[in-house]
Amino acid sequence: MSKLNEETMAPIEIDLSSNQLDEGSLKVLAGQIEILLKYMFGGGSSFIPVKLRGTNSQLSSFARTLGNERRYLKSFERHGLNDPRTLGSRHRLERAVANFERETGIKWPFK
């Protein structure tokens, strides 16, 4: 099996302004976010093509929530689940998720 590179990889496309969300599209969104998180943790090449669509506030909310998800997972990995730093990261993530859901009308796929 040949190794994938940036030229052969299809871009991840996320439309935060889409009004047609069903269970299937939420699963796709969860899979796309999972791929992004893996790349953020160094689980892939240094580049992954991503196309995001939405309003400025939706895009900002998505970026903030994704960043908080990453920080929470890093803290959990380093300090464990019951450490005060991890709990603080979790609370910041929960606030970011609530804001994302309010801004986009899309349920954040990870709880």
C-alpha cells in the first residue's frame, strides 16, 4: 500500500452554516474533527488540507472549541482525569462547546 501525501489527500470540508444536519452528517463531522485532532497531536503529516465555511463568529467558535478540545486531551494525557488542571481545561471546553452549539446550531460530537 502506498503512503498518502498532501497531493493525493482530499481536503476536509466543514460547512458550519449548513441547515441540513442529520445523524449521518453529524457522524461525518465527528470523523472530520477526529482526523483534525489526530493531526494536531502529530498523528499525520505536517499538512492536511481543510476548507471551513461559515460566518466569522461560527469559524471563531469552531477554532476555539477545537483548541480547547486539544488542550483538555493534552492535560488529561499529562496529569490524569482528576487533576485540577484537567478539570479546569474541561470546564473551559464545556463553555466553548456551549458557545459553539449556540453559534452554529450544531451539536458538538464529543461529550
